[in-house]
Amino acid sequence: MNALIPEKADFATDPSRSRGRFHDEPNSPTRTPFQRDRDRIIHSSAFRRLKMKTQVFVAHEGDHFRTRLTHSLEVAQIARSAARTLGLDEDLAEALALAHDLGHPPFGHAGEDELDACMEAFDGFDHNAQTLRVVTRLEQKYPTFDGLNLTFETLEGLIKHNGPLLKEGKTVESLPHAFRDFEHLEGLDLHSFAGPEAQVAALSDDIAYNNHDIDDGLSARLFTIADLDEVPMVGRVFHQVQKDFPLLDRDRIIAEAIRRLIGLWITDLTSETSRRIKEFKPRSVEAVREMKVPLVAFSEKLEREQKELRLFLMERMYRHYKVNRKRSQAKRILKELFQLFLEEPDTLRPPWDKEAMQRTREHRARIVCDYIAGMTDNFAIEEHRRLFNLDAMM
């Protein structure tokens, strides 16, 4: 066996033993079930819209900043690398990485916070739950079912992005509405961990956004390379790059440091996971699900260093006054759109308007929420301008 293509692990998810789809379909003659899931995700309209949805910076602020789409592609690359090293199913890890942000509204976490506030009286909003709603209901492309009809393993991985959906003592009634609204939810083994590929995809998300937020923050001049000395792990890598290449220009220093940092994160993930494999000796994907702790993890040392980085980014980037101004504008846009559509559903675009006008206020709020959550940054800005700017009437 080629050392670069390890043998499949005993506990890897086997596509030939997939637990199937909730709507029966004939198997593809050319693709595994997980490859088919990945392709359906890529061809969905929700995936295309990620290209104009905020990661940290509003999508129109610059062509070089990450969007939800580029972030998802970067997560997928990291997930494939880690999954391959660990002998897991790369296609399932990739599908989960590509789909994990499909439920994000415009304007990133500011948009999520505002939609959740708008929906407070109507069971709230949660982007992970909205992802499930997108792939099981809102995507409407196929003649015999709504959604994408993804496999059990992909759906399970999406809802358990942060571990078991139901922690000890919790009930289904405690979950966000968009989870409870899925009729097959309890068939997804809510009390267990997801399979190892889903765990890899979740930590690949952490690796991608931690490192690429450093890159985008430096590009936006929100902090300097020298400021990163406050985060010893990151500062050490930048100092080493400058030592190795003393004449290198700033942009290449940043690119090389980010490349090395991503490598360090992936190596830590695969090393700690290999240690846990030796400790827990799982012999099947079911054994991974039944563990009391995740199989895939970072080391305690990296977790501490990652916490330092997040505190730095929170202070220097996420709460920077320039970012706060954009957050404030974004929240006002979504709040005003929500209030208008809820009170005047005939201002919604077809076919959303007819459905909203025929429903109770509670159901109408969920329809308005779905409509807004599916917007891109640019569409939300333009829709607000058309509806609230009197100059647009001229």
C-alpha cells in the first residue's frame, strides 16, 4: 500500500454499508452514496449563494477576503487531508465540510444573532438547524421529494457538528424548531457522537477559520504581524518564517506562516487522534459513535493555544470598531426586513408572498425567516434599499 494512501481504518464509515436515504432511490452506477451527496451539495442553489455571504467581512468589501463559499472549500481541503491520513472516507468528510455552513444567513454571525432575536417569540433561529432545513426541505430540485435526500451518515454529521445533539437530560422538545420540524430527526441517533468523518470535518472548520481569520485580519490591517507575538504559538511561526527568509515581502511572509500553521494544526489533530485510537481501540464506526468522548480531537496543549488565539481575534478583529460598524448596519437591515415582511407579507416576492399570507403569524414568521436566511449579503442590502430608500422609487 502506498504510504500516502493508507489502508482504510476498521472504524471508517464504509459507503457500501451506508444506512441509506429516507426516500428510496436506485444507487448510482458510477458513484458511492457519499460521492453522490457531495455532488448534490455542490449543485445546490444554497451552496452557490455562499459565494456572497459573509465570513467576517461583508462580501462586497473586498475580493480577497473569505466568504462562506471559499471558507467551505478550504474546510473541505483540510478535511480530505486529515481523513486520508487517518484512513477514513474522504468523500464523506468532504461532503460534510462543504455543507456545514449552508444554513448561515447573510452577514455571518451578526445576521444569525439578529434573526434569532427577531424569531425570539417564534422559537428562535440556529444556523446549524437551518442547515438541516435547507438540505431536507428548502432545496426543491427533485420531482419526488423536497431537499437533497442525503444519506443518513451525512445528515447525522451535519446535525452533530458539535457533538451529540441531545446531551444528558435534554429532550427533543429542547431543540431549535428547524431540528424538530424534520420528521425523521429521531432516526439520527441523537444521543451519540457522529462518525469519525464528521468529527474530522468539524475540527477542520476550526483549523480553517482560525488560520484564515489571521490572514484576513492582517490583510485588512486590523492588527500587525508584531501584534501576533501576543499569541505565542502563532508568533513563533511568523518569527521562524522571517528568520528563514529575511528578505521576503510581507504578503509572502503571511502566506508561508499560514501554510505552516495549518500544517501544525493538521499534524496535531492526526497525532492526538492516533493516540486516542490506540487508547480506545474502536473496531467499527458504531464503536466510535458509542464512545463517551470524541475520537477525533486536538491535544490539550493545542486547545490552550487555540483559546489564546480566539481571545486575541475576538479583541483585535471580531470586536474591532470597523467590524462592529458593519455588524450594526447588517443587523438593522435584517431587523427592518423581517418586521416589514412579517407585518406586510404581500411585499414578499413570489411564491413566498402567497404562502406567507395564507399562514398564521407563527408560520409566517418561519417563512420570512427562511426567506431572509437564504439571502446573500448583496441581495439583502439591495432588497433593503428597494424597500426603505425612497430614492429607489424615482
